[in-house]
Amino acid sequence: MCASREWSRIGEVVETSTLQFVVECDELDSLPELGSFVRVEGTGVDAVYGIVAFAETGTVDPGRRVVRRGSTDLRDRALYEANPELRFVLRSLFVAVAIAYEAAGRLVYLVPPYPPPLHYSVSPVQGDEIRRLTATHTYLAMLLDFVGPIPCEQLLAAHLLYVYRERRSDRDWLEQAAQEIARLTKRDHDRSRRILLTLETALGPELQT
Amino acid sequence: MTLDLMKVVSELRRLVAVATADQSNDAPAFVSLLRHFDDREVRRRVEQARTSWLLATALGSYFERHGAPSVPPNFACVATDGSLVASDRHGPLTFAIVNIGHCVLEYGARAHAQLGSEPTVLWRDDDLWIADGARRIPVAGSALAVRRAVMELEAAWNLATKQDAPVVVLQDGTLIPWGLEGQLAPVVSWALERFGAALATFRERKIPVAGFISYPGSRDVLNVLRVAACDYPLEGRPVNCDDCTLRVQRGERQRACRIVPELTDRWLFRHCDEVRLEAGERSGCYRSRSTILQHLPEPDRIVFFYLHTGTEVARVEVPLWVAEDEQVLALVHAVVWDQCRRARGYPLALQEAHEQAVIHQDQRRQIESLLDRLFAETGVVQERSAKERSKRVRFA
């Protein structure tokens, strides 16, 4: 369905597995939002879709330490302009958890049959493509089970907030998502309560506007 | 255990005691020598002296000091550095891989950086052998080091000539090919032909190149103080260390120069109040008496100055034509100081060029296994020396 579309690139895959892929951004600090969708061409499938589950900026060489460069006279953006090499010795990475793939024009909410290839370009997902991906809530179970550096309720809250905004404050979608999460965690009352409280805290101000 | 540390600790303790005993900078005789240093008299003595050490010849006065000039509004610093993997003689192939890392830093209105590396495999006859009539001399050791230095200069040249703004080229370490001293004449001539040609291209385009030596061990200026302290001229004789040494051995006299501590120029310019450099300041420029430099054209002969980088006193080497051009020398001084301030006492561009060039241990192992695979593809099992095998497969 989307094979002919031009996808804007934000980075490329530098680590890959069936469950998740790590992406190095083309530009320092040009990271996609936590919880947002990204896309990469797959092996044996048209595309693999992932949700940004973690991001960090650090040195390209893990053996090198970041040291202070600024002062009261040189800070923030001016500091980067005065040290042009920083854009080469630092890099921004993010982890995307695979939640679906597309094959023959059909979305399948499973981990991909093969990991996305290393060095393939990764693009942000936008507009109608987000609506298409979020037409069902089944993928939320995969996000709920994902074990990463960020607590899953934080990741879920970030994702729901992102989708809610991208779907132009779609309250119905949000309520169905909350019901789905409640259903998925019904056997673990404490967890269910923790997740729903986090969601309420994160989304409360949005819902009141 | 392969080394019994308990057996070496007492000797190491003595070594440290000897090394620290001479660090005092306030011995009255030495302080007096510095305070009454007579440039003209010392210069005359140096010209006539017969010494066994290297003596610095000042282009200006011996202990002049220069504050750091400002960098221009727009300028660039280009640094290159090379890393080398050479095959060992216990393996079946003779080759060397030179990885030249580069770093271009442009400052000013159009701040920009460029980092990268370019590897070259040397394996052809022309790469690895110097022809001397019917004889062939291997390019190894010092000759290979000069070959690498030339590749570093050539890479820097390609990058520096693309700059519109004033540019300074930095190299890691000395620009004096010390390793060629004592080498066979064909090796010296082969190496210096290439090295001299590389230096000349920079001169022709007026692009200054500088070698930066961190924690230098040289004593050329301190040795001049020995000449200044010598009592031979008081007896109407030129300084003659050979004669003095013989007389000391016969118990006829004591060395007058013993008041000068057995330390380095680095120590002199860092710790002696009379000549101490402040952060950013440089010393005057000095000619080196290295005999190998006599093979280079006069303008390309290497001179040096000391610079307080903020964390240490470093030695900066430049061709003579740079030192004689006030504006170009000021640019080198300003840019090197600016680079040191950006990276805590060591030029940032050199640090990044090194990071690009470095060949890590695991990459060296990968080269070995890649060669094994390439041999296997041809159906040939490569042979190694028994000694090398015994180190790989250690058995008891």
C-alpha cells in the first residue's frame, strides 16, 4: 500500500533483532518522540513498524567520556557552534520495539519474521499511516510486555499521549485503549492500577482541554 | 608468576629517589646563572663549543617570552595522524597498513568539522623496498616511520589547500626525522627526498605546518645553560666537553656545569621563576643542531619553541620559514594555544585525528583472521614460524 511513498529518513539501523532495533540518528539530538511510530524496510516483508521505547545521546566511542565544554560565556547552541566536531564525536540513538510488519499490503501485528537489516533507513510515521496503525489496539499487549530501560507504564503513557494528539484528540480511541490495557492487566490489580494512574496523570490535562 | 615484583621494588624506589632529588629550582648558583645570563656571550660560546649534547641556537634572545595572539575571526586547523599495522617476520606475508586519520576544524562565520580516515596497504616492491644498485633495503623501522610521516603530511596538504581562511596544519610529535640519524645513506636519501618534498609544498603555498610534542624530553636549552656555566672560557678556552670529561675522570677538576640540574627544558620553562612561561605564552624560537636537518633546504629546517598549554609546557616544531615570518608564526602560536584551550592542554584537532586513525587490538586480530580466510580460499595453509606457534598454543 505504501511501497511507492517517499519516506523521510531520520537515521539508520545500527543494531537489530527480532524484538527491537537500535537506530543512530543522522543529526545529533534529532530524535523522534518517545512512544512515536517509526518505520524501516524489512527482510521478506515490505516494512517493519516500531515504537520508540528509549533514546539517548552520548559519545560515538564508548571508551571516551563527555567532558564539560562550556562556561558562563559559552553555552548551549553557541557551544555547539564553537565546537563543530561535537556533531561527529557524539551521536543520538533510539530503541524501537517492533510491533507490526506489513506484507503484501496487509498489516500484521506480530514481531517481524526477520530482524530489519542493519544500515537500513528509518523514517518517522505520520498522518494517515498513524491512523492505520492504531485502527486496532491489539499491539498494546506487545508494548505492555516489553521490558526496557523505561518502566512500561511510562512508555504506554507516552505512546497514548502521542497517538491521542496525532489522532486529533480522539477521545473514543483513548477510552478503548484504556479499556484494553485494563483488560490485559486484570489479573494483576496493582500493576493495572499503577498503569492507569500514570495514564491519568499524563493524559488528565489533555482530556480537560 | 613471570615477574616477581618484590625483587624490583627496591630498585624502583632508588630510581624515584634519584629522579626527584634534582628537582629543586632554587639552588643559588643556578638562580644566579639564570639571572646573569648574557645572550651575546653565550651565543659566542655556543658557536665555538664542542659538546656531546644538542644545543639550542636562539633565533632571537634565549629567554624572550611572547603572549598568545588572538586567533583571526575565521580560521581552520587541519590535523592528521597515522596508525600502522606492520606484518611480523614470523608470518607468511610482508605488508604494512597505514591508516591516516584526519580532522579539519573550521571556526568563525562558517563553523564546520570534517573527520575521517583513509587506509593504505603497502605491499608492492616499490612500497617495501629501497633499491640501492643491486642491493635492496627493506622499508622498515625509521624508514617506515618517515613514510608514514610523509603520508600524514600529504593527507594534510590535500585538506589544507581546500581552505579559504587562514589555516594551520598540526602533526603529532616531532617534525625532525631523528630516526634517520645513523641509517644507511640510501635510506636517508630515499626518506628525505619524500619528506623534504612534502615540507616544500607547504612552504610554497605559505601554509604553516607544526609538530606538537606533549611532555617533551628535550634539553637543548638546558644544555645551553651548561655552556653558560662552563669555566673553560674563563681560562681563555672554548667549551670542550670531551676534554673536561677526561680531566674529571682523572680527578683533576670538577665540572663547572654541575650546578645545572639533570632535567629537561619542560621543567626549566615550567618551574624556574626567572624564565617561567605563563599559560598561553611561548618562548623564543630555537634552531636544533640535529645533523639530519642539514639534508633539508635552509627554509625547511626545523626550529622549535616551547608553549605553556595551560596544563604543561609542550614543544612546538615549525620549519624555519614559519619562524621567520612574524605573522605566520603568530598564527601558529594563536591556533595551537586556542586548540589546547579547547581540549584541556592538548590540541583538539590532533586528539580527534588520533581517534580517527587508531587501529584497535581487535581490528588487528580481524586483519589476521581476514588473511587466514583469504589464504584458505586459495586452498593454501599459511605457515608461521615455530616460535610464533609456540606463543599462540602455549602448553606446559
